[in-house]
Amino acid sequence: LPADVERLGALLPLSECTLLQTDPEATIAARFDEIALACFEQIQAIFRDKPQGKVLLQAVVGSAPDQVLLAGLAGILKTAALENPQFAGQVLIVPAETTVEALVTRLEGERARGKDTLVRYQEGVRQVVRWEVVHAETAAPASAFDDRGVYLITGGLGGLAVLFAKEILARTKEAKVILAGRSALDAEKQTVLDRWRFGGRVSYRQADVRDFGQVRQLVAGILHEHGRLDGILHGAGVIADEFIIRKESAQFSAVLAPKVGGTVNLDEATRGVALDFFVLFS
């Protein structure tokens, strides 16, 4: 609540507290995009102020399913910290019932640590993400792809899409791969597909994952033609590399759209499909 934010600010000297609210009726993709853009613009403002000392941005999110997705903001904060050594960022996931006083204790404790970008407090326990080495087994792992499976790969004929399409086709006997991209199938793309020599096992469909109607039609067409859909590899994306301080808000939103909105659209369109896997790429 706004009153709580004012109280929080009063209890945290030398800090600025802001409440980011979105329309509860909006889609989860729209809400994520709006908050991510607000954080991005806040980071830009910090960079442009050219701080003389260290600046810590802490984003607090709730633990409800539609809120915990905002843990994805940690990626923006990590990028910002790489670009500016004066900046550090953290995402704190806390239970909805956390009091203002308890939150102050958490924020001050994390400020003292200042190392972990993503922290979750659950039942009074502090949890952080850590990589763990998993030693490979000596035996060859079982294939993730069914010999008669049907797989959708977004990203057209981009690098990731081509890499995984060839992998699936090479490792299976009869599996089908459908490549989906924003642009139409032209002679150049058809020539590339013909060179693969996998016959009718690979096809191309034009669809923009940012448009739910097109995604729904794409999935329905696959199910009608093949009677099944076993897995999705969502590799579609827009590249607009630029330092945060020089990046336009429109560019930022354009990069998010296929990743965030596209993921939600694919998930919604396959809600009734028993997928073996749904793989996402950053």
C-alpha cells in the first residue's frame, strides 16, 4: 500500500522507495513488461546521474505465483552491474504477510551482504540460487526426442532453431520438425531446407509469436495435420544490443516482446496439449 511505502521510506534513511503498480486486469506478460521497463528506466536514471559512490537497487516482489515471475528482473540487474561497477541490484522475494518492520530488517541485512542478486525468504529461511556441478554418467543419456514425435521450434531459420532442428532430425527416425518464423517462406529459405535432405520431416510456418491469434492458429494447424505436438523450443527473439545508458525504451520493449509475450502465448495456446517439454532461451 502507498502508506506502507511512505513508512518504509521513513524507516530506511538515505533510501528512496517507490511502489510500482500495474493493472490487475492486464495479462501477466503486459504486467511484467511494464514493471521491467520501469526498472530499466530507473537504472538509466541512476547511470545518467553518474553516482560518486555505490548505488544499490533492491526490488521487492511477493511470493504469489503471478508475482514471483518478477524474479526475472534479476537478469536486468545483473546486466546493469556488469556495465557499471558503481551499481548493484537485488531482487528479494518475500511472503505477502511480511510486515514493514520485517522488510526493513531484510533490506538492511541484504544491503550489508550485497552479493546475491536473487534472494528468497521462505518460512523465515534465506535462500539463494547457486550453481551445482552435476557429474555426467558414463552411459549415454536417453534421447529427449521421440522417434515419431512432432516438435515446434520458434525463431525461423535463426542459429538456435537450425541447431536444434538438425539435432532432432539426426537423432530420430521419423520425427517431424516445424520451424516457425515471422517472415514468409521465400525461395532462399526453401533452398536451405532442401539442402538438409530430411524430406518431408521438416517444414516452415509463418507466425509471429507476439500475436496470440497467429500462435493459436499455428498450434491448431500442427495438431490438425499431425495429430500431436510433443515439444516446443522457443528460440524466437530480437537482438538490439546496446549499453543500458544508450538503449531506447522502445528497443527494450521490442526485445522483451517475443520472449515474454511469446512465451505466454505459446503456453496459453498449448494449455490442453500434453507436451514432453517446453524449452525457453534467454
